Amino acid sequence: MSEHQSAKWWETAVIYQVYIRSFSDSDGGGIGDVNGIRSRLPYLRDLGVDAIWVNPWYPSPMVDGGYDVADYLNVDPVFGNLDDAGKFIDDAHDAGLRIILDIVPNHTSDKHTWFQEALDAPPGSPARDRYWFRPGRGENGEIPPNDWVSTMGGPAWSRVTEADGTPGEWYLHLFSPQQPDLNWGSPEVRTAFLDILRFWFDLGVDGFRIDVAMALAKDPALPDLGTGPNGEVVGVGTVPVHPHWDRDEVQDIYREWRAVADSYVGDRFFVAEAWVLDSARYQRYLAPGVLQTAFNFGFLTCDWDAAEFRESITKSLREHEPLEADPTWVLSNHDVVRHLTRYGHREKSAKHTTQSYTTPFDLELGSRRARAAAFLTLALPGSAYVYQGEELGLWEVEDLPEGALQDPIWERSGRTVRGRDGCRVPLPWSGQKPPFGFSPEGAIREPWLPQPSEWAGYTAEHQLGDAGSMLRLYQSLIHIRADHDAWRGNPLEWVDGPDGLLAFRRGSLTCAINLTGQPLPFPAEGRILATSSAYDGHTIPADSAVWIQDVP
């Protein structure tokens, strides 16, 4: 808990991320939906989490899994409707769970009413001012306005055909062409999003995760980025002031958002997806009156290495020390290779979060390390995020058929990068064969991505009956975390040990993780609360962890 303010619920919360398309399908359509989440609230309550973060459920053409929003004030029919959403929020609150929605402010869908109006409007019109429309360069405007590139591959500009049929202006899209970037210099855009926040807060939502929070503000001059020594367009962090990434002006937007959240009774909060590794820049998002929390991606990208984890944790704690904010810890999400798989390949891997691997995947190794990683994440001060399926010990599905891939990265990369579908495969709930209870019996459609047959031994139903399962481990750790006051308000103190051992104390509790392939000595002085594998009180096995409590 922060020493600078009264306790807020998110400071020590365990927050469960629901990728709605893949969580639970209530109507047999092959896609998860709102009522599917609602039906699994007892599972989430028993798991012990405090809140649920739901990926975008808004109406969308689904070019990018719902991150191309066509209407911010409704629910896509494939997921349900506003009435379903309201009942889900109410039921979640009755179960003691808070609800966090994803908000996507950098861009809309090209099917959004605003963008359709812009296409019909002439250059220089107010409708086009909501986006970044510009004339092209070259004799006939055939060259994009600048050299910016899309994060999904290819140029960041697409040219439109004007009403008279002639080639016209270009519009900016830092992601897919179906996701045109909004112009946050437009007062109309800023006002509309304040109304969007109020709409969902009025419905009972407790907070928002802000998609690509660092990208909203752009330099109005739209300067070229320039090229590096090999002719490549320079990337983030290679220029002192970036024209479209992590600009100072973005904080003014979030101060307005924070004022809206603070106007509501109860604690409403934001968590920023801010890929900003520079400490001073990162702290700007968490300054007083801006946002309460931001994701810690330095921790997520650590390799399985004690020194690297310690350095990352120390950096994050140091960054938050002067702030009215607490750290967040996350190992996986819907955009990166599942950490069990990252840790199950013997090459250094975590920094390349969507890469393919050259070494074979070792499920036993990855599972052993993932169990130990849960001990680490849930012992650190601040909030912890659990990505759906990690509590089941699910791995990245690396062999999805090419015909099943739906992530736009696959096509935009010329079918060279498989994208993020492997971490988005629908969850296995019960039974011995697909769809493993993800869809009801007699479902009219198969799950939108195929599930591995090997998941028969990893269903929630199967693991609840196995005291040694990953699910039972997560339940135990989350409940221990909630029940022990020693975690709360106590700073982290490092404990010395042999190379490869990561150990620290918080109050009367000690967490120790062996991140090597060999047993390491760590004599226990106290009561063993939990272990990730067999522990004799003297030696921690390879890739294993333990929680110990002092005995008076």
C-alpha cells in the first residue's frame, strides 16, 4: 500500500484479464460472450481475484480482435447487448468483483460513423479534422505524407478515393489501415471521450485499461522520423522527442480523464498500457492528478534470470517510490507469447514477445518455471494481473493451422509473423475433447480458434480435483496473499543468497525463488506457507519457489 495516500482497492488487487472471445461461449456461436463471463463468476470468485479486466466488447468489424471500435457506447451483438452488460456488472459486484473495461482512444474502426463522415467530406472539413488526413507528397500526391510505419507492418498511411473518383488525401494509421488514428488536437474528440467514460461509469464500471496510452498525441507538423544505418525507419526511443510516441501533451488528456473518474463516488481508476521504459517518462503517467497505475513491461520481458528480475523489480520500486502510485506486475497478456512457453524454451526469449522459437518447447520445464513465477508475481508489493488460462498452466499454441490465423499481423507481415492468436485460443473448462466446455453441448459452431487435444488434462474441472494442479496452486497463493496482513504496507527487503536465487522479505513473510537448473541452499527459518515443488526446508529445487512466514 502506498504511504502517500489512503488505501485504494487497486493497490493490492489481483486482477484477472478476460479475453472475451476466448473465455466462455454461452450461446454456441463459437465465440465467448458477456453471458459466458457471467456464468463463470463463481469460478473467478473462488479463484480469489479482486477484479476482472474485459478486453473490448464494443461493436466492431473485428479486424483486430475488437480493437477497431465502431461504437464506444454499445456491446457487439456477437457478445450480447447493453442489458447483458448491465446484469454482468451487477452480478460481478454482488460477487465482490470489480469490472475494468478496455478503452481504445488512439484509433477507431474505419466503419465508425466519424470516419465514414470523413470519407464523404472534402479535404479541410471538420469531419476530417477528427482524424489525420493530409495531402500526399510528390508531383501528384502519390507519396505518403511522411515515412512513419505501422506497428503491424507496412506504411502508416493509406490513400482515399475522393467523392469525384480521384485519388485523394492520405490518412494515418499506426496500426492496421482499418484503424485510423484519431486527432486528439480536436476538441470534439476530447469531449466525446469524456462522455464515453461517463457512460460506462454510470453503468457501474470501476475503471479502464487504456490501450496504447502513450500514442494519442502527435506532432502536428508530422515530421519524418528518418532512417537508420541500414535504411530502416528509426524506432521508438531513438530520437529525443518522438513525433507520435510518448509525447508530453498526452498527459493533459489524462488529467481530464482523471477529473471525470474522481467526480464519481467510490474509487474509479485507470491502468495505462504504456510501453515506456525510461523511468522519468514513465513517471509522468503516474504524476498526481494523472493516472493511478500503468503496466510494468520491463518485468514482463525479463528472461528467466535472477539478476535480471532483481534489477527490473528494483527499478520499478524506485520509479514508484516518489509517486502516489503502486507498481503493477504481469507475466502474460493477449499480445505476448504465454510466459509458460517463453520459459519453456531454453533460448533467451522473453524480450521477443511474439517471436517464433528455434529450440524445442519443454512443457515440463515451462510449467515448473511458471509455477515459481506465480510465487514471485503474487508476493511483490502492488497489484498483480493474471491472464486467463495462466492459472490452468496453458501454453502458447504454436502450431495453429495457417488457415486458422486471424491476427492482422499475419497478413500485414506477408505471412512471415504468425501474430498473437497462439495466446488467444479458447479456454478448456471441462470434458475430454474440444470444445472442452467452452461452448455448450450441441453448439452450432466450433470455437473460433482450434484447441489442442492435449488440453483434456488441463481443464478447470480436471484441475479442481487435483491438489497439485496449477489451478489449485493459484487459488492457494491468491488466498494466502489476501489473508496475510504481512504483505500489506510492508516494503520489500532483499535477502542475500547464492547466485541464481532471488529472495526478499516483506514484513514477516519471505519469498525465495531458485531460477537455476540446480538445487540451491536456502535454510528455512519459519513456517512454510506454500511451495511450488517439494522443499525439505533446506534446499530449494531447480526452478522452484517457496513462501515462508516467521514464527514468533
